[in-house]
Amino acid sequence: MKNIINEKPQIDLSGRLKASFDFVSEIDIKNKTILDVGSALGAFGHWALSNGAKSYAGIEIQNGYRNLSNKLLSEYQSGKDWVLYENIDQITSTYDIVIAAGVLHGYFDIFAAISKLCKLSNQFIIIEAH
């Protein structure tokens, strides 16, 4: 079995970001808690916190992306409530909005992943598949 956890993705992330922004732009995120599954570079978290989200949690399994996301959020969102996780099993809280855009294909059991997302969400679950 090939280990893909620390490999650079071979896809253009701009499509994922556009899909995330398009979906969430219809929802009032002010004072909402947000969980972003597959947070990549943290751009969505930066956008959410800049637009009034109460808190942001990102999950990113790839170390390189998680480190860059940490750098971006530390630089531009210091003093705001945000945290980054390595995997979904570290999450113990629930969130108002859970977004999983373009990441479910990476789970061996998609139904188990969706079930877990449902348990983590208080209001909205936004799933985008490609």
C-alpha cells in the first residue's frame, strides 16, 4: 500500500477554495464555530476568521500543508480563536459549520466519515465531492 500522507497533492487547490467560499457565502458565519476537514493551506480559515467566525478548527493530515497553514494563521489571525489538528479523531468538540470540500475520496469508509461529520456538526454540514 502506498503512503500518501506526506505527498504533495497533484490537484489544483483553487477549485476547492472556490467551492468552499461559494457554499459558505450563502450562510451567515458571524459568531459561528467552523471545522474545516482538509484545511490545506488555511486560506478558508483565514477568510472565515476575517469575516466574523467565532472560531476555526482545521484538520490537515499533510505535515507540509499543516505547517504552512499554521504560519498563515499565526501571522494574519493572531489573537483569534483557531486550532489545527492532524486527524479527525483528535476532535472532541462540536461545531456550528462543518465543511469537507473535496476530501471524502481520501477516506476508506466514506459512510463512516460522513457519520463522524454529522456527530461533529450543530447546524450545517457542507460536503463537496469531485
